[in-house]
Amino acid sequence: MTRQEHRIESIDERMESSREFNFNAAFLELSRRENCLRGLTTLLHCLLPCIQERSRNCWTVYTRSFC
């Protein structure tokens, strides 16, 4: 299970287990993910050389550092 899947699962668990669930925290988590995806899209033109060279390591380094 990836970290992102784990985060999604933990949000679901908190929603089920707590009546006083902090919806602000959930909203911030979702908007942070959305910003990350938007930023990665913006970075795509920088990543194209990596993708064309099929350098998986380069892609991983960029995505990890950005998110």
C-alpha cells in the first residue's frame, strides 16, 4: 500500500470512527493533494527529458521532492 492510499484509508477510518471528525483537516489534506497534482502537471515540461530517456529514478526523485 502506498503512502497516499494509506492516507486516504486513514481519513475514511476517522470519518467512520468519530462523530466529531475534523472536516477542516480533511479539506486541507484533499486540497494539498490537489495542489500537488497541479504542481506536478506544471512540472511536466521539466520532466519530459526524463520521461523520454525512460529514467525511472529521475521521475521518482522529482515527484518525491515535489510532494
